[in-house]
Amino acid sequence: MAERARSSKSKIKSKAKPPKGAQGSRGKVAKTDPKPGAGHNSGQVSAALVLDHHTKISAIEVRMDKAKDAYNKIKGEHRAAFAVLKQDGINVDDFKLARELDSRDHGSVVTGYANTGFYLQAMKSQLATQLDLFQDMAPPPAGDAKLQGAQAFGNEEPRTNNPHLQGTELYAMWDEGWMEKANSTPLSDVGDGEGATIN
């Protein structure tokens, strides 16, 4: 009886503790073999799927080529227009600079040139001290921008007519002037123009 008990204990012990140098089981290991998805056949994509992608990409490339041809044509017209400028005696670089400045917020352009004039004066440059190119330039005070906004409402201009760059102080002051004038004007005095819209 005692021998039988010792025998069963040794069997339990041998199951609980693996032999020296062996690794114990970490439970059931998940299978890592990939399963074929839609359009697959034993891990290989279908010929129909390949053809579908090829057809779509080819159609996109045809559209790209057409757009490129149209762009090159317009670009040629643009280049020719600047060539005519030169023939008519217009300085192309100065003309480009004038167009680029006009596309910016006008208040920031005036401020920028006023600062440039001040820096040239500080550097004792002839541009500032002798040629007088920047003598009368000064940045518009914020109060003027606010007044202009109020006048714009009085002229029935919409709020979206703000000429300054959004996010700048001048933009905010113009908008504030427009709103203050709008809120202080009785509805009976507001005309039918777009300026009457407060939003």
C-alpha cells in the first residue's frame, strides 16, 4: 500500500516538474498560418483583382496626362504675356513685385515699408537720407482701421469687405469698428444693402 502511494506521488511529481534542460508547456499555442482573405486562392490574389487595380490606375494616369497638357498650355500663355510686358517697356521684375504687394494685406505692406525706411535711416543709407523714398510712409494707426470699418458699414459694405489680413490687429480693429457701428444703428436706419447683414 505504501509502495503504491509512493509510486503515485512520483508520477505526480514527474508531471509537475519537467526534466532538467527541458522547457515547460506554456499552454495552447495559437496557429500563425495566415488564412486567405477575399480574392485570395491559397495565399495568391486573383487575376481579376490585379486587372481591376491596373484598369483604375491606368484611367487615373490618362487624366493626369490630359491635365498636364492643359497646364503646360496655360503656362505657355502666361510666359508669353510677360514677354509682351517687356516689349512694351515695362520692367518685369518691378511689375511682379507690384502685383505681389497688391495681393497682400495693404496695411501690412505700408507697415513693412515704414519699418524698412526706419531701418535704412538707422543704417545711414542713401535710400533714406538722400533719395527720400520713405520719408512720408508711416504705418496706419489701429484707430484709423476702426474708423474705416465704421465707415464701411455706413456705406452699406458687407462685413466680409475687411481689407486687412485675417488674424492681424488691423483686421480686428476694422471688424470692431464695423460691428460697433452696426450695433449702434437702429434697424429703421439700415438700408437694403449687404452692409445691413450683421453676422
